[in-house]
Amino acid sequence: MLKLVLKKGKEKKVKHFYPWVFRDELERVEGEGLVGELYAHDGSFLGVGTYSPVSRIAFRVFTHERRPLDEAYFKETLERTAFLREGIPSDAYRVLYSESDQTPGFIVDRYADGLVLQVRTLGAEKLKPELLKALVERFRPAFVYERSDFVGRKDEGLEPFKGLLWGELKNPVLIREHEFTFLVDVERGLKTGFYLDQRENRLYASSLVKEGSRVLDLFCYTGGFSVYCAKRGARVTGVDLNERALELARENARINGVEVEFVKANAFEYLEQDRSSYDLIIADPPAIAKARKEKESLKWAVWKLAYHAFPRLRRGGRLFICVCSYQLSADELARQVRLAATDRGRKVVLKELRLQPYDHPYLPTFPESLYLKCGDFILV
Ligand code: SAH
């Protein structure tokens, strides 16, 4: 049995539901394995979780109860966290969000009658068969597909992997979200296929437009924001670099009965060269700051997008701009937009700050679980 003991005084944050233990907080590691028990320096029991021999995050707490992390644990966890997914106006949502749902290293997304799983740590890899049994039992899914093909797995000494774990997959999968229908490529799409975390923000952004509004959707991916806005009567241009995503975006516009102009271009260059004016510019750039050292480039990207968006906005126009990284706080997002406005000699009002939806739970006891922040800025 693996047993880890913390240095003196390091037990406090674990008791207060912070799930990570860093390597330099460990006094000693006894025994072998990837799943084990965590103890305070005085020998009192703290929790059960997974150990990583290589990562900076040495231990992740699953539960403060002394119990095995088996199929029953995952079944109970799925039941206990289900209420956070009640009333979601979609058949696609996040079923488990890693530490936020007491399943560190696991992400599970539901797409209509199927599930997509992502395994992010070595310890989670070990527990995967138990989770899979629980998922099949609870959801009776048509398929369970694994999308663990991201570079970050290397930090845990894991190779990228993707493949079918259960059932039969007919790709792309058709999902319903609010009154819309979207095709999701779970085999080759980004993340697990769709940006489920923007569900409520797509509805919000589309509430800002009316018949005849002009909308620019930068980093449009498979057309989520574009389709919502077009349905409200806006004339929308969507821009993305990824041709495969644009093919699906065109298909998504068609099946929702709307027309959108989709352009393959670098969003930064497109915006700089564009001479049209808009009522709403949406900018949802990719998560370029996974690590602290990349934070500066994300800050710069936000400034640059805002700086070039302002001259394209009519008076009273809106910039809906998102950052998808723990590294950049809401304050810093607002600061970058304010700096760009000042550089243009303009003033902005932050009308609304929006975060990830509650099927991607943000635990204040675990600040790292908050990653998505979008600001609705009005040019005054
Ligand atoms: N708003 C989308 C998600 C955006 S994800 C939604 O709601 O579904 C980020 C997108 O940015 C990806 O589709 C990626 O292909 C695209 N991308 C990355 N760098 C880009 C660039 N420089 N110019 C245009 N698109 C880019």
C-alpha cells in the first residue's frame, strides 16, 4: 500500500479542500503504487488519491474518506454530482470535470447518447477501468470514446492516445443545444469535440444582436457563436484557421437554416485588414497560456484583439472577448481591454463578466478550476 506523509503544517490546505499536493510538500513516500493514502505529519489520515512520480503535482486527493477508489466510488460520485447537470438545456454537457467533481485527472463529456473521456494523469490511467464500468452502468451509452491525445500527457510520462473504449461510434455526432443542432467531430475535433463551456455565452452573445446587426465571430471553430447570432437575424462573418472546423461550421449553419459567411484566415491579420464596421465582435482565442511563462503572450493577444476591434465597432458596439486560461484573471482581462481602449483614445464599459457554466464547476477552494472568463465590453 502506498502511503504519503506531508511536511509539518502542509495539511491545512488539504483539509480545506485544496486537492493538490506539490512534491516539495511531501516529507516521505512509503510503499509502491499510484493510488494511496495521504497523512499529515502527526500521522492523522487526510485522504485517498493518486500519486504521480514525475509531475510537479505529486498527489491529487479524490476523497477525504478512507475507501477504495473502485467502481462503487465512481458510481456514487456520478450520482452525487448529477444535480450540477440538472436543467441544462442540452443533451451535451460535462459529466465530470476532474478535481471539481472529485475525480482528478478525468474529464467526461456527454454528447447525445455517447460519452467522451479524457485521462490526464498516470494515476487516473490506472483507475480508468473502474470509471469506465461505472459510466457504462449509469449511462448505458451508445459509445465511450477516449480523447487523451493532447501533449500535456507527456508531463505525466504518458503517450497521447485516442480510440473507442465501448460500443459503436457514428462520427460526427449530432447534439442539441438550446434550440440549435450541431455536428460534433469527437474523433478529430478540438478538446473532446465541442466547446461545451460556451453554451450559455453563445446564448448571451446572441441576445446582444437584432435583425440586420453585423457580427464578426473570430476563432469561430465549428460555428457555435455564428449560428446563434445568425438565427437572431444578424449578418455574421466567422473566421478560423482550421479548414476542417470550417467545413463543419458550414454544415452546422445549413442544418440550422441560417446563412453565415465563413472565412479561412488568421484572425489577427483578418481583423487588422478588415475595413467593415460591426455591432458585435466576438473573440474567443485558443488557450495559449497553459503555463505561467505563456501568460505574457495571452495578455498581448487580448490587447491586440481589442486594439484592432475598437475601430471596427460602431458607437455602442460590443466586444465580447474571452480568455480560456487560469493564468489570466478577469481583472487582467479587463485591464488589457482598458489599455487598448486608452491607446485608441476611447472609453469602455464592462457590461457583464461571464464565467464557465456550472457543469464545469468552479470551486473557490481550488482557484485553478476557474479558467473561462468572457467580458462584454461596450464602446462608449
Ligand atoms: N468560439 C468557438 C471555440 C473557439 S476555439 C466555439 O464556441 O465553438 C479556438 C479556435 O481558434 C480554434 O477553432 C482554432 O482553430 C482557432 N485558431 C487558433 N489560432 C487561430 C488564428 N491565429 N486565427 C484564426 N483562428 C485560430
